[in-house]
Amino acid sequence: MSLGENIKQARNAKNMTQAQIAEALSVSPQAVSKWETSETYPDGSMLVPLANLLGISLDTLFDNKMETCAALPDVAERIGALIKATPYPDRMDLARELCWQIERGLFRFGCSGKYTPGDLEKYRGLSSFICNDHGFTAMSNGKAPFFALFPDDGRGWREVIGDGEEMRKIFSCLSAPDTMRAVLYLYGKTEDFVFDASFLARECGIDDEKIDAVLDDLTGLHQIADHYTIDIDGAPRTLFSFSPSHLIIALLIIAHELNHKDGFCFTAFTRSIPFLNSGDAGAES
């Protein structure tokens, strides 16, 4: 059944009216009516109070009794509808809860204990990962929470990484202390922040003779969107436009995870094949 049908069935089983549900949740009876007809959906913050009020679990509310993948399109549609029905500022928090459920669901032998909305708070500061022949996940619940999923179609990631030269250039740029200082400074600014070489050198404590190398690194990292020359007081000055990328921040956060000293809530490493197990680039015979 649909979410709306489940709400209606559970409400009738409790002998409650739409008005009583509405009053308990501080919404209008019209809103409850629209939930039951699937015209709209309760936002994410309503789900747990609604399930508690109806005396059912979230699994029952969503009719999660899937035994085959045939229900996948319906589940995906429900998730999409649920996120859309959630107020925009709360969507990331809801997505994080969903990612946590994905992580738990991916464990081959399941997770002990029933999921509760307080799990993320319970496991604050901990990390989790799953690594098997079908791919791997990385999930952190620390100061910078994230969830990443890397599916493997059986070929590994040799084709993407190749001989590693492209990645080496990226790490080489970021390993230069002056470039890293410039990156950290610029990421404290907004997109399209404009600067010239002397300003960046002064703000970041970079020697004038080294600033050109830093600008080359920033260009190689695609952090400079454009540059142009203008006359200021009769003297030409080259201005650069900063173009931040969320991928740089993601890279730095994942790099921080390499130094993870706290514990793990769930781990599972059952991979039996190499990570780089396809292609000829750099592969051993």
C-alpha cells in the first residue's frame, strides 16, 4: 500500500479522526486528508511523531516488507517524494538519515538492534565502512559528517586512476605549503571573489617571487575561473576570479578521515579482489 493508505489504515485501526491526528501534530485536518490521498506527504520531521501517534513503526508506516527488487522503483519514488515534501532547509538532514539507513542495509548480515532516529546522535564521532567485491562505502559521523558510495562493476578503478599521474599532480599542488595557504584563504571567500597576485601574496604571507607558482597551481586545480587585465591609475593589473569547487572540500575532508583516531560503529571488509584489477596501465603481468 501507499504511504497515504497506510496512514489511513493505521488511523482507522486506532479509531482516530483526521481532526484528532491534526490536533496532535499541530497541522490542519486538510493536511492529514491530503496525506491519506497521497496528494502531499508529511515532511520528514513529522514521520516519527506520526508513527508514534499511530502506534506503528516507520517500517510499517512505509510498508517496508520488500522481499524482491521489484519494489525498488516504488521505494525510489517514495524517497524522492518524501524529500520533496520536506522543507528545503531540512532536506540535507533527512538525506543524512536516509544514508545512514543505506549504510545499515548494506551490511551483509544486518545490524544488531532496531534503528531509532537517535542513532546518529548515539554514534556521534564514529565512522563506518563496508568494503566488498561489489564496492565500498565511507561514512563519518564526526565534525564533518559525510556518506560516500563507490560501486564496483567488477573491473575495479584502474581505468579511472590509470597510472596515477593526474592524481599525483593534484596532490603535488596541494602539498605545496604556499598553495595550501592560498586555498584555505580563498575558501573563506565567496564565489567570484576577485584578487590580484600582490593582494593574495600579502594576505597569505607568500613571497612575491613564489606567487606565480601558486597561481599556476590554482589554475591547475581549476580554482581560477578567469583572469583579465585592467588599467588602474595608468598601470596594468591582472585580476583573477576565484571559482570554488565542493570537490576540493570533499577531498580535504576525506584526507582528514585518513587520520581518523576515533572508533567505528560498523565495519565490514570482505573484499577478495584488488582495487585496481583491470586495464593495463601500470598493472603487473
